[in-house]
Amino acid sequence: MTTSAANCGAAALRERYCVLRTLAITDLNIVSAGIDRASGAPVVIKAALAACHDPIEHRQRCYVLAYEALMLRRLERYGVAAPRLLDTFHHGGQPFLVMSRVAGSTLDTLYRAGRLPPTAAVAAIAAVAATLELLHLCGYVHHDVKPQNIVQPPAGAAVLIDWGSAARIRPYGERSRFLAYTSGFASREQRLCQVLAANDIYALGRTLAALVAEPTPALAAIIRRASGAASQRYTSMRAFRSELAAYAGASLV
């Protein structure tokens, strides 16, 4: 089904995309649900909050969207599960990024609605761990893993979204010039601008803790190790995923 221009009204972009409603507003961007009139497919439209004319704004706003578009292209090439980049453009000096919309609800939404039992939370985290394992093998970290950035489709594996903070892994001790993280889900190393695979392990452990209010002793031990000090943490996402899979298998017996 195709949405008409009349239904888009002032929210039509490039005579193709209809902005339907706001999904989120961040420090730099506004994220909206929309429709691609050419295909009738649902899309996500991310826009900088303001036009980018001067160099400082360009760096802070336009560059962030351009980088996320580049990252989405990389993910598709690597075969990493993520939304797919559909389009980028400027409208009135304002940069836009259009990507496929993952059907479903975020784990945060499901948890708050009481529709995410512990077994489902563990399964979703295991699926994200598999995505991150592949991502780390490709040399990158997501760097913003949290319940709000994981979508659970009605059927199939959970999908990690919001790739604007992803970065190339750097040697231990080397620091990035930019600092981006969500309080409560960032390791000490990430807060110190170190870009390590261990940061995603920490964040995924904290995410699991946020979604399972009363973990079993075995699951609590996994959470403690994943979100503990760097010296105690799992040495790789594969190690974390393997232990989580063993726990899930045992809990079903």
C-alpha cells in the first residue's frame, strides 16, 4: 500500500518519505517513524536537530549522521544484523538519514510493560551477544548497548539498533578524542575514552541486569563477571555468549 502525498502534508520529505511520529529526541538528533511512499515500507528517519552551515555545527551534527550512514554500510557488508541504510540527503540545510525499520518493541518497552520474562530476556541478550561477537571480529564496538537499543521482533532474534556511537577497536590504553556513552551502561574504560571490545561486554551485562530483576544465582554470577572490573570480565564476547548459552540450556532442563 502506498501513502499519498496528501496524507503526508507538511511532513513530506523529498516527495518520497512521510514522517508519521517522533520516536525519540537525543542531544543531536530527532528520530521519527515514517513511510517510504515508493515502496510502502516502514522506515526510520533520523535528522539533525538543526541545519549545519557553520563548521562547528557540521562537525557535531552532520558528521554524526554521515558516520552512522558509513557504519550501516559496513555492517551490511560484514553481514552484521542491523537496520539497513536506505537513503541520505539534506533538506533545507538539515541532514537526514533513512534506514529500514525493525518491527517489534525495544526490550525496555517490553520490560516496563511486564511482557519480558527472564527466559526471553536471556534469549534476546544471547542473540545480541552473537551480533557483537561478529562485530568485534570485524574490529568494531557498538558502544551504546542498553535495553532501549535492542528491538525484539514478533518472531526471530533480537536486533541491535542505533549505531551512531560505534567505533573501531583500539589497543588497550589508547584513547579516542571523543567520549560518548550512556550512564549506567558504560565501563570505566569507556568513560576514559578507551575503545575496547570489553566495553560492549560490560554494557551487555548491565543490560541483562536491568532486564532480570531477580536472577538465579547462576545468572547473577554471569552478570557479575560480565559487568565487573576489567581484570575479572570475560575475555571475549564468545566466552560470555558460551556461558550464557550453557546457562540457558541448563535452565530449560
